[in-house]
Amino acid sequence: MKKYYLDEHTAAYAKMKERGIAAWDQYYDPGSYSFDRFMMRPFLEQALETAAIGGTGARALEYGCGTGAASCFLALRGFEVEGIDITPDAIELARRYARQFSASRAKKIIHYNVSASNISLNGAWMDLSGARIFSNLIGCDKLDVSGFLTEYEPTLRSIHDICHYLKKYEVIDAEFQGNIFQSAIDEFWDEYPKCLRFYNAVQVGFPGFFLSKVTGSLVFLEFSSCLQRLLDLGCYELVDRRQELEWKGYEYEMTHVYIHALKMKIFNSASDAFFAYGGNVSLINEFFCMYGRLFDLVVECVEREGIDRKCFTVAMAINVIRLNRRPYIISDLKDRLSKIERRVGLGGDPPFNSFERDVKHWSTLVFSCGADLKIPFWVGDKMRVFYDIASGVFVVKRCGGDIFIESLCNLWNEIEVGDVMSFYKNVWGILNEEF
């Protein structure tokens, strides 16, 4: 099939190559073109008249549609149009990869089987069978910190492969291929550090809803830098807390640092001399200082929203515990699954079904950041409990409707008090607003 291009269109591509431009919106002069008066309009008008096509039932695919000016032009003339533009799509894909891998790194989730073949074009993983918590419990042979920190690399290669095959099959030329790939990589490295700083701070306990309002501040950037240096000392040690808490699970060793920082702000206490995480007294003291400054900054945002500081503090206490504890059922997933498989067939409710429900409940509790003003507090078979930061009430969600409870004392009629108290033991006084 013969291809028709206007001379000005061909010349424009040549100029874009010379200037290293990968997108039309970086090239054209806004004074010469507009959405209605776009570059290809004269050609399309001539082509439609010459070919005598259009009207109901006509279909068109515009590759490289940009903002969709030509697609809209055709749609108004009866065409069913689909527009594709590889440059923004590649950039969006890189952005999604950056967000997902930064979140996984902060939550300490490793996938092991990440490759270009099992990553979908919407930025999600097609195969999660190799995913697990990255900690000292996985064994020294698999505790590859460097591999964990760079497990995003296959996703960048997948973008490279997309660009490679577009060039191979002459959809784009070599230079345009390079421009698209570089734009996507630049987007990834712009987004990844920003998201990692955000998710790291969320793990410390700061609610994401308010944290997102201060991520551009110098206070946040200084806090993030200090926190990252603290994490670089080693943050993958899970400690068994069963005897201390009477709760069946582990806790990341860094958690006691975060809890201590929160209690320092609430009770106006000084840092204890024995706190020397990783043997670095000056760094831990710097962290406490940076934590206090960020806490005060976020509280300013909270109070501007008309929300009580105590409600925010309770939310911090909930987050710092739930986001840094890992129950046995998740941490020892492979071993527990193997035991369940041998028991199937004994009659009654298949053990796997109950196990699956428990895993989902705990995963929701310990991995969900909480994107709005309601954060997870407890999850069970028949209900989910959220803490509403704005009102300071606990919201119990059941099939029969929501129940709003103003204090922990009134919550015990809805959930098992012993399990909750053991899980939140270190911050129980804060949850009861004893400050």
C-alpha cells in the first residue's frame, strides 16, 4: 500500500530529528497550529476527497495521535477512530513501573521472577508466584540486597524491547526509537526517587493523604535523606515478637526507632542514650530531629484541614505498628502452604479456603497505605475496621452496613479485644488518647 505524506510533514520529521525532539508538542509553533488547525489537516481533507471514504461504518487507526486532533477530525466525519501514541504511552509505563517498584522496595517485597515476559503493558505483574517478604528469614543464599534494590531493571529492558521492535518493523526509525526510550527512562528516574521517598515516609507512620501535601518541602527532603541513610545501615531484620507481645508474628527491627520517635513528639521526652541503631549515635539523633520537624510540618497541614492533632497522632500510632509487623501466616507462607496441601480432603471447609482468607485479611492490614482519611485498623472474616482521621471514630464495615464507634472501649463488642491489644501493645496508651 502506497503511503502519502505532505512535503511539510516529511520536512517536519527531519527537523525533529535534527533537534532531538521526540514529540510534536515540542516542535510546532503554537502560533502556526492549533487543535482545530493541525498540521495534517490539509492532507486529510485532500485524501478523504480523493478516496471518497468516510461516513457511517468507516474506521481509522491513527498511530502517533498526540493530543488527538486528527482523530477528532475524522470522528466528526463519521469515522470510528482509535488513536495510539507510543511516546506518552512509554512514558506512562515507565511512571507506573517507578511507582510500583518504589512501593515494593519500601514495603520490602521482592518478586524474584520479574522479567520482560511477565510484565503487562499496564505496568502490572502477570505472575506473582515468586513474590515474598524480603528479610533475613528468606535465607542467606537469597538475601541479595543488591538484586532487591535493582529488581526494576527487567522492566526498563521491556521498554527498550518495545522500542526495538517498533523500529525493527519500521513503525519508527532508529533515531525516534532512541528518543522515545530516553524519554521513558528519564521519566522513570524522575519518578522513582520521589515515590521511594514518599513510601519510605509512609512506612514510618505518616498518613499518605497529608504527607503528599509536603513532599516538595525542604523539611521533607532533609527527613528523607536522613531516613535513607538510616535504612542503608540495614533494614531487613525481622525480629520474632511472640513472647514480648503475645502476638504471633515478626516486627522489623527499625520499628522500635519509629515508635520511639513518635513517643518523643507526643510526650516531649528526650532521646535515650542507648538508642544507637547500627552503632551510629549521631545518625539516630539526627533522625529524631528530622522526624520532629516533619511531624510539626504535617500537623500544620492537619490543623489547616480542621482536624484534631490527637486524631492525627492516633493514626500515626496505628500506621507505625501495622505497616511494620508481619504475621507468621505471611512471613512463613511457603511452609504453611505445604502443610495445608497435605491436609486437604479430610472433610469440612477446605483448610486452604480459610488460609486464603486469613492471608488476604493480614495483607490488607499490613501492606495497605491508605490513600484517603480512612486507614485500616483491623480486618476479620465478617468485618473490616477503619480509623477515620477526620472524625476520630472507628468505622466498622459489615455486610449489614457501617457502624461508627467513638472509642476503643466501645469497639470490643465488635472485634476480639485480645488479638487487637497484643498487636498494638507498644502504642496502646496512644490509641486510648492517654496523652
